[in-house]
Amino acid sequence: MDRVAVVINEIGAIGIDHDLVSQISESVSLLANGCLCCSVRTDLQHTLRALFQDRVAGLIPEFDRVMLETTGLADPAPVVQSLLTDPLLAKHFFLDGVVTLVDAEHGNLTLQTYVESVKQVAIADLILLTKSDRVSEDALQEVKQAVANIQPYAQQSLLMFGDIEPSELIGRGLSSCRATEAVSKLFPNRLIDQQSMEATDHVDHSRPLQQAIRHTSGIKTFSITWNECFEWDAFSSALELLANLRGQDLLRVKGIINVMGKPVVVQGVQHVFHPPVELDCWPSADQNSRLVFIGRRLDANAIRVLFHAAGKLRADD
């Protein structure tokens, strides 16, 4: 993945992914405090222009492509539209493909509940099914069929613990160098006419886009920080309690926790949390614990109190 610029979109007020990825690559631009389809669409356009200008000026290393990682709430359609309708972007960038990840364990329920997930599958050129090792073959086939009912033309592949050849991610879109005339004929309705799009785009750009476009299903995001230094057993017990009580509404949780002075990464989806990973060092001078939540009907104050109590367990001991 050399010669790649990475743009990460964080929806929370605290940038977790940026801290993690910036240890590996310096070519990272963080779009904070909103998802691409809402409040930072203009920032995306600005970021891509700035990346190209810095590349030409020699301020950053040469790159051949940009990989844009959106939030789980993002509607990819406005992102695609930006690439097609912005004349400066269209001159230097083309869409190489859209890759969507589908959780095999929760995918069926997610597709039934959240319209955003349906849009992400519908517009995908490649669909990667994660967590297939956690479900039965029948359940996996149900998810595959649900995805195929929405997008029958996109390739589906199993993704085990993120292990994939980088070459499989590129050259997927109709604008890519791999797209042939035969493939293009399969998707006559997916080709977007630039002139008609410009003529029918009546979004009021005088207002923030987050006011013009609202997410459905009562989904919201918030971030919480703590000064406490946690004992792992106390923190994991609080996390387990939260997952048991509200797992259905925890769409995504991720963060960096101060465990006896050491940075530990935690992340999960609904009831399922990945094994914690201890980092070699703190990614920044900030050693406070912080978690980003994406979910439904969650009480941020109640969650703060829960983990504050977990931190107090160490102090009381």
C-alpha cells in the first residue's frame, strides 16, 4: 500500500482512528466532528484538493491513489457526487471503487433497521463479509442472500481478521482501468450523468449540510473522556455490563483506555467486543481514557457514571 494517501473520517468529537493510524503513516487527514454526507462534505473536497497541491509542491510524499475511510453512518452517494461534480476534483481524481464491509453476525438486523447500511451495500463495487467465523453456514448464507437482494452485481468476499491483498481493493469501480465495456453494460442505471446531476442538485449550500440531511433511526454519536486510570478487570466488567444491557443499541464503540498507565485499544459492535490490544506507546501526549459511541437511545451521562464508578474502584481499593 505504498504511494497511498489515507483520509479518515471521524464522526465523534474525539479522533480515535487518527491516533492509531498516524503511528503507521503520516499521510493522514482527519475529518472531524461529522460524517461525509452531512457536515464535512465541503471539507472532503478541500482535503482532496489540498492533498493534490501538497503533492505537486513536494510537501508530502508522492501518491498514486487516495483511500477514503468513511464512518459507519455515511451515505456514500454524496461522496461519489462530489467526485463527479467538482470540476477541480474531477480533473485530478476518479472513483476507483466503493468497498463496503458487512458484519456477518449482525448484518441481517442492521440491513433491516438502518437505511444507511442499505445505501452502503447498494452503491458498493466490492462487499467484504466480516466475522463469518462467528456464525453458522446457514446464517452466513442468509446474510449473503440479503446483500445480493440489494446489490446482485457486487462481488462478495469473506474477510478474516482484516487479511486481504491490497490489490483486491483497487480497480473496482466503473471508472477504473479494469472496467470493461461488457461490465459497464451490466450497470446502465448506475452510471450518473454529470450534467443532469448538476441541474437537479438543489441542496441549499447556505445552510450547514447536517441541517439539510438528517440520519434516520435515532442514531447519534458522542464521545466521553475520563481522567481515571483503570484497572482492566474493573473497566472490562463495566464494559460487559453495558454490552449486556444495551448491546442491541451499541452500533459501534471504540477508544483508547488508560490501563495502569498503558494505552489499550478497545472496539466493539453491539454485544461483540474484540480482544483488547495494548499499544507500544501513547500516540500523543494525551493519556486520558476516551471512548466514542455510535448508537441509539443511549444516555451519555449514565455511561459516564458507569465507567467513572469503575475507575473509582481502583481509587477506593
